[in-house]
Amino acid sequence: MQPEKIFIRDDKTGVFPHKMISLNYGGADEFWHFLLKRDQDGCLLGCSIKGMGKEGQQIIDGAPSGLILNHAYGINDVFELQDPYDEDNVFRLMRLRNPWGNSEWLGAWSELS
């Protein structure tokens, strides 16, 4: 496999999915399955959040998320969990690792949630 850089949000509008996802992977669901397959294949995966001129933590719904803008993360796992209360609902999760070893996700599914 060749290395790929995949944009998932449009730089100008912030809309997900980026047209690259639709054109190259068939849409958001197919892209998720692509990530699952790459993880199962043992591919090296990483990600970052483009800050668009901003620095520090990403703010989500007015609160710090623990994720740092313009910072690289390793993707350690890509997986799905079945909702035990709703068999039609599946949670799609990724486990990220901050190579700096500090600052971590503070939202749902975090260590303290």
C-alpha cells in the first residue's frame, strides 16, 4: 500500500465528509469500513486536527476537548461496539495516542466518562 493523506472535512466549510471521501471511498460509511480494513491489515494509521490558524485545544460545544490542534496522533485501534440497549445501534470508535503522552480526550468514552 502507498501512503495516503485523506482530508475528511472541507477546509473552507468544515463540512464532513470532504468530497475526497465521496469520490474515492463512496461516502462516509464506506470510508469507515476502509479504516476498519486498514486497521485489521496492520497498517500504520495517524491523524491530526487542522487548526486553521488556531492553536491549543479544540473546543467542542464551548468546552475544551483535550485534543490539540495541529498535532499528530497515532491511531491505535479502529473498532465498533454494539449498543447493549439497542441492537440497531453500533458505536464507531477510534483509539488515539498522543505521542507527547499528555493531554487526552475529555468527552464521551474518555477515561473519566
